[in-house]
Amino acid sequence: MTAMTSQTRSTKDKRTLANVIIGRPRDVRDPHIFENLSLVAFLAWVGLGSDGLSSSCYGPEEAFLALGTHQYLAVFLALLMALTVFIISASYAQTIDQFPTGGGGYLVATKLLGEYPGLVSGCALIVDYVLTIAISIASGADAIFSFLPTAWLPYKFWLAVIVVVVMVAMNLRGVKESVIALLPIFLAFVVLHAVLVGYAFLSRASELPVIAHDAVQQARQGFDVLGVMGLAIVFFKAYSMGAGTYTGIEAVSNGLPILREPRTVTGKRTMLYMALSLAFIAGGILVAYLLAGVEPQAGKTLNAVLFARLTDSWSIGGLHLGTPIVTFTLLTEGALLFVAAQTGFVGGPQVLATMAIDRWVPRRFSNLSERLVTQDGVLAMGLAAVLVLIGTHARVGLLVILYAINVFVTFTLSQLGMSVHWWSERRTEPLWIRRLAVNGIGCVFTALILMLTVSLKFHEGGWVTVAITSAVIALCYFVRRHYRAVTKAIEQLEADVLPEMFAASVKQPAKREPDAPTAVLLVNGFNGLGLATLLKISRLFKGQFHNVVFISVGEVDAALLKGPEEVRQLEQEITDDMLEYCRLASDLGFHAELRTGLGPDVVMELHHLCLEVASQFPNAVFFAGQLVFNEELDGFFSRFLHNHTAFELLKWLQLHGLSLVILPVRVSSPHERIAGITPEARAEAMLKRGA
């Protein structure tokens, strides 16, 4: 028996259109690859914090307009807004400590509350990230077209669609590359807005005590006119309309796998940067509206009106600076809103990949491209965002209604889960009271915002978000049920095949003869499909093959892209599985060898391995097993949820003069009565064989 391992081949020498647009393939065995792909805290702030900061372009405006004639409440609203940001950030910092491998709200809810609360949290996040991309890009288009001729407005929608396509291409190259490309826009936005907000406060510093006193007096008058309940409704409606300001905070805990080690330290530092910048800019803009006496103007955002008033008197040597500064600031707003979509392209595929590993969504969403990017997740988020833009005609007013409901579902479930955790750990965790207080207060805040947001937005169109999320949850449930049924069927298949194989194990293994007829079996792990295919070869082609070579490729998916140790562990697991196949084949009288590979593109790696084996065994015939389901498991799901690697290889091998025989292996549903042995009997048979 011979064991050989194929090193991953690189296709860097091939200059293709995909390589030009997306970039050349990466080698997962490169010891520095994980460091090169990861983000330090500053870059993570750019990639994951842009969503929160960009909300200052529309969140404070929506909240201020919702106040109506009670604009004096903006002072209290800004304070509550900043407090909410810090409370949610502090509670998620504890989540990062407890779940350092990432997963965010989905993983927290799954581990601490159960798989179905986790499903709700994950689906809510996916829909929210799609809406994040849509509203960010639509708002960016609004900001840019707010100072362009009105005759150009019909092109705004097409600009939004083009930006989505460009961002998809950027993220297919890699997260770090896309973040670095967007860094200048992010820094320009932060600097300009910090300067303008700071100037608004400093230039009117003497008026601040008077404004605060007037706000208190007017609040008292509001109590007299509207009553406590009436004024509270006005205040909390404005608070809920600005709820989009808090979205994106959870993105750090979702994106931990792409952060630089030590991830918990990097994650909490990123969270601090995000909280400070978001609280200052968003809360500061809200108060600045009041300080500058901003009023709505047709065709202009409130930020455009505010910045124009602040810079109206700015000049140097008679040269007026206000217009170019406002224009450039609005350009950075529009550009940053585009950048904010990056949070959806980072967080959304991460959540999809985590849910794919748990089999809630098709497994392909955990697969990596040659650039080590969750390609299908990026494409899915981009396509869904385009569909949302088409359905809403890229109207920000409508998108705001749909937005910010789901994120608070995840917020609330996550904080509830952490609260339950600290209560259960109260006997072993000395700081449990303080930790429970942080997550408990966070849970109260997020649950309050969720109830307000749903109740106030539901009849205005928020029901659409609830309906879409419910449909996604139902779809995920059926996907999981299908995978579970197939898994049980394959387990039963393995239990049925092994006793037959042990009964046939009567021959001595043959000696290696490379020129003899050789069966090359393509397998994916040690399972019932591979065993059934091996047994079929032995029976259908009895005495025709002297050698058997097993080929298997370990697929590096999102769960393994954490460090070199995970990759080495995968290699060892593949080798162990193939050695078990070799032992069984030797018992059947074959000479057995193995070839293994590793990479994100299984088909490409199989190409290299097949050519290698064909050159060493000139009389080789390739075999692969194909699962055939009964009516209960067949249909659309079976075609979409399972890969068809064998059929992809068939034509390629034929073009190279090689033969591939695909052997059908039928699996039954768990509801059918299957003749065979129980798992306990199978374990006993394995023990006897080992003895």
C-alpha cells in the first residue's frame, strides 16, 4: 500500500480574464496567507464601521424630521442616541470575548438559546445585510445627485446598480483589497465631518447653555400641551426612525474570522473606534441641526443645508470656500455611503458561510474561491441587493421603512442569549452581575427599539421586511430538513455496505503493477457513498482490476480559513480516511494507493490529481459514485443543494482521452424500511475486524 500526497498546484502562470478582474489564485498552504488576508483594527474599522458612520448621512435626518415642530427634543435624542451606541457596543464586546471565533448574533443565539432562535437571528441578519447594501448605495446616489442638475435624476437608479456590480467585483478580489481601496474615502469623510461638527459646536459654544435651558423649558411646555404620553410618542417615534444609526455595530462580532490575531483584542479595539466615531458624528450632527436652525429644502439633504450654513462665511483672500467644501463633503458622503455597503458584503457572506456549515443554507455558501473568498455569498448578496433596488426604485424613503427592523431582532436575541449565559454561570463567574447588567441593559434597549420600530413601521411597509424574513426562515428550514434526511440515508447506506464488504474480505492484497488495469475511485471522505462505489466495482468488474487508487480533495471552506493549524488538521483527516479505504480495498484483494489534495476549488485540484494518476497508471479507468434519491428526496432541492462534481469531471476527462464511469448509488429516505444492520451492529463489526 502506497500513500502519496499531491501539493496544491498553482495556476498563476495562466493569464485569464478572471485573473485580471478578480486576481490570481491564492495558495492555502502559504504560511503567511492568513496574516495577509486578515485585517488590523484600523482597517476593520474602515471595512466594518463604515455602515454605522454612513448612517449619519440619513439616520439623524430621519430622526430630526420625525420630531416635527418639537425640534428642541433633538438635544435629548442625541444623548440617548450616543448612550445606545455605547451600550450596544459594550454588550457586543462581551460577545466577542465569549465567542472569539466569530459568528455574531447567529452563533450566540444558536449556542445559548437553541437552533431555531439562531435560525431566526441568522435569517434576520442576512436580510438586514442585503438592505444595508441597498440603502447605503441608494443614499449615496441621493447625496451625489443632490448637487447635480435635476435633469440627471433618471440616471440615479442606474448609478446605484452599477455601484453594486463594481463592489461585487471588488469583493471577489478579497476583503482586504476592497477595504484598502476604499480607505481614502473613509478617512476623508471622518476628517471633514469631525471638523464641521466640531466647528458647529465651537462657533456656537456660548449659545449651548441657552439652547440646553430652552430645550428643558420647551419640553415642559410640550408636557402641558401633549401630555407625557403624547410627547413620549413623538420622541420615541423619532428615536425609532433614527434606528438605522445603530446598524453595523454587530458586524465586528460577525467578522471576527477576518481580523488579525489576537482576534478578541482586535475586535474590541475595532468596536471602540466604531462607538466613539459613530456617537460623536451622528449625535453631533443631530444637535448641529438645532444649533444652525436647519430646515428642509427641496432637492437637498439636511446635511447639505447644514454644511452650507456652517461654511457660508468661510473665505480666504476674498475667495469663498463654502461651496467647494460643501461639494467635496457631500461627495465624501455619497462615496462613504457606497463604502458602507462593504459591511453587507463582509458580514452577509460570513453569516451565510456559518449557516451553510450548519446546513441551514446550501453548502456552496461556505465554499471559497481561488482568491479564498466566499464567492457565492458575495454574488448572492449583490444579486439580492439589485433586486431590492429594482423593487423599491432605489427610493431611500421606502428603504428606510424596510431597514433597521431585522438588525434589532438579532440584537435582542444576542443580548438575551448572553444574559441567559451569565445567569447560568453565576456560580462560577465572579463578575457575573456586572456582565449580566451590561447585556441585560443592552437587551432592554434593543427590545424597546425593536418594538417601537415594528409597531411604527409595520403598516407603513415594515410588514414587507417581516414577510421576506419569514419566507427566508421557511426556506432555510426545508433546506436543513433535506440535508438531515440525506445524511441519515447515507449513514444507513454505510451501515448496510460495511457488513457485506467484511464478508467479502477473503483475499490477500495484490502487489503493485502500474501497467495492470487500475480502478481510480474519486471519493469525498469516508462514507457510505464511497464504500458502496468500491463494493460495486468489486462486484460488477470482478477480477478485471488489479490496482485501486483513491483520490480525495479536501475542500478549504470558510470554517477552515482561520489558521494553518486547521489546514494541517484537514490534511491529516483526509489521509486517515483514505488509508481506511486502502485497508478495505486490500482486504478485497486489490493493491491500493491514495492521492490527496487540498484547495478551495475541488474540481481544479481533481484535474491535477487525475492527470498525475493517469501518467503513473496508463491503464486506468476512473470511477465516481453518484447519489440517486427516491422521490421524497429528489427534485429541485437535490439538484441545487448537492454538487455534481462527477459530471463536471466527465467531459474534461473525455477531452484528455480518459474514461470516467459514474456508478449510481441509490439512497432511501429515513421513512423507508431499510434492510441492514443498526449503527450498534456496525460498530461491533468494525471492532471485530480491528481485532
